[in-house]
Amino acid sequence: MSSPEGADAARAVPDVVQDASGDRLARAASIGRGAAVLAFDVGGTDIKSALFDENGTALGLRRTPTPPAGPDMPGRLVARLRDLAAELQEQHPQIVPRAVGLVVPGIVDADAGIGVFASNLGWQDAPLRDLAGEAFGLPVAFDHDVRSASWAEHVLGGARAYSNAVVLIIGTGIAGAILVGGRPYTAGGYAGEIGHSPIAEGPQCPCGARGCLETMASAGAIARRYTEATGAVVDGAKEVIARANAGDDVAARIWNEALDALTLAIAQLTAVVAPEAVVIGGGLSRAGDALFDELHRRLAARLSFHRIPALVPAELLGNAGILGAALRAREVA
Amino acid sequence: MSSPEGADAARAVPDVVQDASGDRLARAASIGRGAAVLAFDVGGTDIKSALFDENGTALGLRRTPTPPAGPDMPGRLVARLRDLAAELQEQHPQIVPRAVGLVVPGIVDADAGIGVFASNLGWQDAPLRDLAGEAFGLPVAFDHDVRSASWAEHVLGGARAYSNAVVLIIGTGIAGAILVGGRPYTAGGYAGEIGHSPIAEGPQCPCGARGCLETMASAGAIARRYTEATGAVVDGAKEVIARANAGDDVAARIWNEALDALTLAIAQLTAVVAPEAVVIGGGLSRAGDALFDELHRRLAARLSFHRIPALVPAELLGNAGILGAALRAREVA
């Protein structure tokens, strides 16, 4: 439900370079040759927008605020996207986009072109593909942000080697997507909500269910739970992990509980979906070995005959969503 | 891992009639017109065998003991199957089978024709399809018993209306299978092990993992936990449920915990796999409304934006596995 990619900082991975603008938004990898397309990754806080040229390079990639939720949010959002496109066209008049890729969070029925529900954006059953099609006069590919991101990880990133994989983006919340036979598995938009899979009796989740994975194990939950327990405001989960490593017992307990919750959820995925790999991105993935090695050790200790999946870092950072949107746009161009 | 169908008694459902032999094995529904095939559903305790004629009717359907585990189990099993086939051929000399369907429990790599692991049967990496092919001189379709059963439920039974469904067989253990887009989803044989999906920290499961669903919620676990708590030997889960309804507090607690565990597991499936339906068979499904209505009520209470699946009784009773084996055999005939 949430859009957990957050402001992923660049780190040293292939095909990703630090953006010179200083806004910590990594420049996207190329998506390869094909039609020029416009791409938008709409989140609860901001919109990433770019024009991809025929070489597959992202031009004018930037992040601007999402319009506030309120009356006619779908109409106001599409108007904002048109303004962003007009600026991109003005900067790059020689690039003529042939299609638009638009990805949004929440429950998304991609086949029908409908944003079914998004708590942060305040729409229900919004016909976003048709609205964008009218606004742009171009074919529009419409998809879920994290499924789109997982698709980009499959085509360009950490899930390249796997046709059956689960992508988990662990940031403010936890979002997931499932690849089956090299294709996204959607179930009408309802599949892959691993962050809102209940793993325990509590705590209550803002989504209305209780015991959802993301109430224990998202980067946001780790920081919030530490602040609730100690009163200390911290700079995200990474500070809680650093405090745990420095001998802070409360931080150690909260980090340990988050790892246990993630282990349980991945163990369930292993038993039921049996992916070859779980690709983990989002802010928490920057914990590196402290996360990946420890999850693998706990999974192996808790399961038996099951096939333990490879645990693989996502490679595309915060740009997976917009790269996926551009890849999707190419399919309808 | 276990083979939980057990001795399903017949009940009044379409296309299934009581076998006159008195062994409580329901006669199979027709699988429709096609090639004559031999079909075998091998379990830890017994083998169901039958010859399906060109009308799709099962001839000589019966249950005989599985050879005891031990040295060269795959070879001894295939020899037993050949003996059973010879008897069927003697009884029905005019029916010439064109293929063999063989389904077994455990971890099964159907594509490779390998029984990877089955704790009750004592094999590892057994090339069962090739062994059976040599023994019969016929094409052999080889599959997992519960995936085969779920396929039969999809073609002939309770899952007919759903292309994305999960089939749960709740008996001695809990076995599951996943249909995606109307096809079994296998993940090299590792998918669908819902009975061995961990839902809690404990208890220890005989499979080696801990907190597996089937340690709390199988019919076998319900009876065993009641006996452990009271010393009273009961006639299966149905007696525990009857005692709960009659005011026995221990029985009520154990039945309530089993329902909670099933609710949690189905809630996780709902969030992650989002099937349109969960088809429930095996002995526990005969609890009827006490199971289905209560699970639906608890699922609705515990989830939020998720799409609650239809909860549907399986229709093919203990014959789903052998019907699936026959359907699979038709594919290679």
C-alpha cells in the first residue's frame, strides 16, 4: 500500500552513477534501444519523471512533489504529469515520445487501467490510464509501482538470472511483487502484498489489518519502534542498526525482532511460492551483509526440506520504478 | 510432505457414488472421453490403482498397501505397480492402455521425472518416470499427488470456476497446490507446501522445521493435541469438534487454535498469492459450515483491503489424486 522506495542513495553498483545534481537521485541505467517514451513513477510524496530517448537514456530525470490528496486527485495528478511532460519536451524538442509509462502505488488493476485504491493518494477506482491517454494523446502503459520496479529488476537488475523471483522493497513500508515464469504475477492487482501479509496477532496496522509484516520489519517501523521505546529520535533504521552494533540493548531487540519477522515472512514465501531468489531493495537493503547474511542464516536454521532462495540485493535503487515504467511504455509504443 | 487425503468417506456430491465394495473408497467420476490409461496414486500407506477406459470411467479402482520403505524402494514400487497393472489387464483384456499416470507425495520434480524426496517412502532423487517407462513400455506422466489432485479439482471439481486458486488438502497432514492462470505452479516441485509454511515459533514439526501450519491445524494434529492434553483417545478431529460443540473447554481451545492457524495461513496466501478461491478437501473439510463459515468470518475480521478468496469445498474426495493422474496420462497418451 505504501510507496516505500524512499530517497535511495546511490552506491557502487554496476550501471548506476550518482546524479551530479546533489539530490541523491541516482541516474538511471539505460533501458536499451527502442522508441522514445515518457515515464512517470508516482509516489505518495513525489513524482519521478523522465524522457527516455531512443538509446534508452533517461533525460531530465527528476523528482517533484505529488499534488496533495483531495477532490479530483486523478484529474489534478494527470494535469501535473502533462506539465512535467511539457517541460521535458521544451528541453528536448528533438525527442518525440511515442508512448507514456505511468506507475502508481496501492491496489492497481493494470489490465483494466484502474487505480483501485491508494490510501496516500486518496483515490478509488480511478481510470488513470484513460485519463492519461486523453491528456497525452499517446498510448499509455499503466502498472503498479513495485511490480514495475520488480520488472525492471528482472530485465535490467538483480533479478536478471531468475524467472521465479520475489522482489521486496523495504523502506517506509514493505512492498512486494512476484515474478512467475519471467512474468509479473498480479491476480488482478492483489498479489504480492507481502508487507500486508499478517505474521502475528499484532500490532494493529494502519491498513486496518493486524500483525502485518511492515508493522515490525520495515525501515520505518524499526525507527518508529525504537523511538516509541526510548523517546530518542533516530535517523532511520540505519541508526538503530548502528546503535544495536554499539551495544544498545533496546536497539538490538528491535533489530532482532525485525530480522525474525522478515525471516518468518521469507520462510512462508519459500514454502508456498518457492522463488529461486528474493531480491531485496529499498532503504533497509543498504544494511548489506548485516541483513543478507543474517536472513540467510536464520532461514536455514528455521526451515528443513525447503529450497532456500538466493537473497539478492536489488541493483536499480530508487529508479527501478521509473525504469519499469519506461520498459512498460516501450511495450505499447 | 505427508499424503493427507486419508480414507475419505463418500458423501452426497455430484458425480461421486459410494463404492459397493464397502471399503469406503468413492468411485471416481468420469474423466471424459479419450485414450485408455493406467493411473496410480501412491501414498505412504496405500496405492490407489485403476484402468480408465475410453469413456473415462475408472475400472477396477482399488486401494492396496504400499510396499514398506527400504532398499531399492523405487524398484520395488514400480514392480508392484506392474503387478497391479497385470491384474487390471487380466480383468479387462479388451481395454488397451496407451499411457500411465503416476503421482507420488513429497518433493517432486515433475519436469525431470524425479521423486526428489519423500520421508514416508524413503527415496531421494528417484528417477520414477524412467523406471515406470521401462517397466510398462508406455509413455508415463509423472506428478505430485496433491498438485495432481488440485488439477483434477480444477478440471472436474471444486476449482472449475477459478483459474487462480489454491487447493488445500487437510487430513493427517496439510498439503497444498497452487493454480496460476489455470495451470499448476510448481517451482521445480517446491511450491505449495502450505502445510510446512511456518506460522509461529513452535511446535517442532517432524519435517525438521518449527511452527509449520500442519503441527496445529491438520486433522491429525487436532486429534493428537487433544489426546496429549487430556489423555483421551478420540476418533479423529471430528470427535474433537463434536466435543467442542458439546461444551468441552479443552476441545474448544484446540479447535479454536486450529481455526486461528488456518485463518492466519489463508490470510497470508490472500495477501501474497491472492487466489480467487481456496478449495479445501481432506478429512477436515467434512466439518462443513463449522469450518468454512468460521474461516470466512475470521478472515474478514483479520484483513482489510485484501481480496478475500471464496472458500470452496473440494468435490472429488479421496479420488482427486488418481483422477489427476489419469488426466495427466491422457496428456502423454
